[in-house]
Amino acid sequence: MEEMVCPMCGSRYFLSTRSSKKVVFRVQFDGATYFTEIAEETGSEDDIARQEIFCSSCSWHGAIDETIASR
């Protein structure tokens, strides 16, 4: 499965804080998201602000559409 990564550092893990909980997720090539086993809490698609996600490894933040395909 091809995944999208951070355009700045290449990390596959992203964070969102749309709801009161912080969720850790990965983005598939088609833009679908799935939650990782390292997350403190699991969530739903409604917990992800698709226009404001954060890289878990560097200072990048932006929209899911701004992530790039992994190499």
C-alpha cells in the first residue's frame, strides 16, 4: 500500500487535534486515513481536521492534500 508522507521530512505519521483528543494517523495514497497502534486513543474520521494536520516528526503542518507520495 502506497502512503503519503510529510513533504518536509518524509515521516508517515501525522497528528490532528480537531477534537479534544490527539489522534495519530497515516494517510493512504487515495487520501484515506487510518489510525496507528501507537496512538494513545483511537478516533474516527471526524476527529481529523483534513485542512490542518501536523507532522509527528517535524514542524510541518498543512492540509492532507499537501502531503506527497512516498518513494
